[in-house]
Amino acid sequence: MTPRLILASFVLATAMSGSQAAGAETIIVSTTGPHRSIAGAVREAPAGSRIVIEAGTYREAPILIDRPLTVVGEGRPRIEAIQAATLVHVTANDVTIRGLSFANIAPSHVEDRAAIKLDGVRGCVVEDNQIDGAPFGVVASESSDCRISHNVVRGGIHRPLGNAIHLWSSHHMTVEDNVVSGHRDGLYFEFVQDTTIERNTSERNGRYGLHFMFSHRCAYRDNRFAWNGAGVAVMYTREVEMTANTFDDNRGPTAYGLLLKDISDSRLVGNEFARNTVGLHIEGGGRVAVSSNRFTGNGWAVRLMANSPGNRFDANVFEGNSFDMSTNSRSTAAAVAGNWWDRYRGYDLDRNGRGDVPFRPVRLFSLLVANNPPSVVLMRSAFVDVLDAAERALPVLTPQTLVDASPLMERPSSTDVRLKASRKGQAAPQ
């Protein structure tokens, strides 16, 4: 074949490809038109087609999407499942599902039934959907480079069987601007890597607002986790960034704002911990930087276990907590410096903004409560005041290695500089 003929063939093929793309088919599904079944329209649609579903209620058997398609709703059409199974099962790359409402997915104790399941796919988008009462809302398994955004996922009030958004063995995913509630876990990630989770609201879930394990190099920014059964749990993970999140009103005998267990080389910057039973609990965590966070009105602001070496606390605000810091051993060690404590009563003779007298954040009474929890009823008694005064005068029982040698004299008014630095991946200024 001559070079001129090769060039002509290439130009013709390119033109045909462009013509096919420009002529991608649009199929209209409506309650009165020729296409009344979404599953039927999906079966008939060529790859690359756009399926537009008009307003109405559609009762559908399981829908399998096995080729690239865009499925969008106009006027929030409602799709009700008529069989006990996952309603929409996606096995193709580059599928978009947008603007739909899903309901009536039957619960199961033997399989993870979801409104939408992404199964081994890449480049899919699940956006602006509403899911009510499904055991699992959106599940992504062994998938990558997908976006799950602006969805509202509400579970069953009396039987939160599964998770609202569930990712397993996936990477480079984006989960943003979703509102999830009423499930076992609001957001659940296992074996998930290099993923960004931003601006989600996860509240009133039966167990955790966020639960992730073995999920490395993920970033959680600007999320809110509130009124969940046990708060947020981060386990067996490294290189996690948690920035500008809010953990509030997670209360109960085993509730935490944030539980870090066996994690390492991670950063908590500019987060708000308010009115939790325990704001931050670190157990088996190493080399975690806790900087510019605010702990306000918690029972225990920070609980740091002795098996958690190499952690750093700086530029944090502790205000109105029953216990600012507590631990389970006198040998617990961490680098604590330059924090603001509302109970600090020191002075600053050289006027450098740092107290000249060290502050010991671990109260003796907190150690007594750790060993004998019912003694917490004495919290407001004169006995506790005497105990604290004695420990300040002669600190012999509280950890000598948990001391802020340079506490801030003035309460920081903003963490904007640190937040901007952290989002750019730079080191926060000291």
C-alpha cells in the first residue's frame, strides 16, 4: 500500500469515527412513549448512547449496563425494584448515571444488595441521585477513576443493614458532596488507595459515619461526621490526610469523634472536634501530626494510648473539655508544644506569646477515671479540685512526657495559613 493510500485510509477512518460519535443515539424513556422500560432501553442502546428518562415511576427488574452509556433523568424519575437483587449493575467503563431516584431494594443477610453497583470498571460517574431505603446505596468494587458525587443516600431507620457508599479494592476514586444517613456506616472503604473524599455529610448512622481499613494515601477534606453511633474509625492504614473536617455530637459509651487504630505517617490538620464523648482516640498509631485542630466541649478531647509512639501535637485549641488529654500509662510520650489550653494559668514575662511555665494537660483525676470509670460522677466535686491542685504542686503520678513546655498565651483565631499549606501538600509553617 502506497503512503498516499495509507493517508487516505486514515483520514476516512477518522471521519467515520467522528461521524459515529456525532451521531450517538438518544433514546427517550417515558411512561407513555414507545420506550417504557429502562432495562429494555439499555438492552437496545448501542455503546455510547444517551438514555433520557422522563419524570414518572418505573418498576424495573435488575438493570445490567454492560457497555458505555449515559443514563440521565429529567424531573427526578423514580425507579422501584420489583425483584430482590441489586437494581443497577454496571460492568462497563465510562458509564454515567445521573438525576434518578431509587427505591424498594429488598434487604438481604447473605448478599450486598445495592441501588447501584460498579463492578470492575473505570471512568464511571454516579451523580445527583437520590437513594431511599436501600441496604447499600452505591457500591464500587475493584474499580478506578470513578466519581460518586452530589447523591443523597438515606437508609432504613429501624434496620441499617449496609453502608451508604461502600468502596472495596478500588483506587483513584473521588467521593464528594454526598449526604448520607441511616445506614450501618455512612462511608465505608476497605483496600482503597489514592482516593479523595471531600465535602460529604455523614450523620445519624448506626455505627460509623466513616469507617476505613487498609486504605492508604487517601485524603479526607471538609467533611462533616455528626450524631453517629460510634463516630469515625480509621484502622490499619498509613499516609492519611484529614483536613478541615468536623466531628461533632458523636456520643455514647464507646463513641469517638475519631478513632485512630494502628495507623502511621498521617496528618490531622484544621479539624473541629465538638461535643463528642471522646474527640480523638489514638491507639497503636505512630508518627501522626495533629496540628491546628480545635477540641471544644468534649468529654475527653484526646485519649492517647501508651502504644502510640512518635506523635506530635502543636497549635491545637483545647476549650471547655472535661479532660484535655488522658492516657493509660505514665510512660506515654508525644511531642506536645505550642497549643492553647483554656485551663492554663501561666505567665509570659518575655512577651513572646508562649507561656514561661509548662502546662501538664493530663489530670490526675483522668487517670483515676481510666482505672475506675464510675468515679466520673465525682467530676464536679471539691475532692477533684483538691486532687488537681495537689498534682500541680507535686506532679508525681501524671506522665512527665506529656507536657506542653511552651503553651500559647492567646487563643488562635484562625487556621487558614495551615489549611492552605496542607492542601498544597506543603509543610505547615512552624
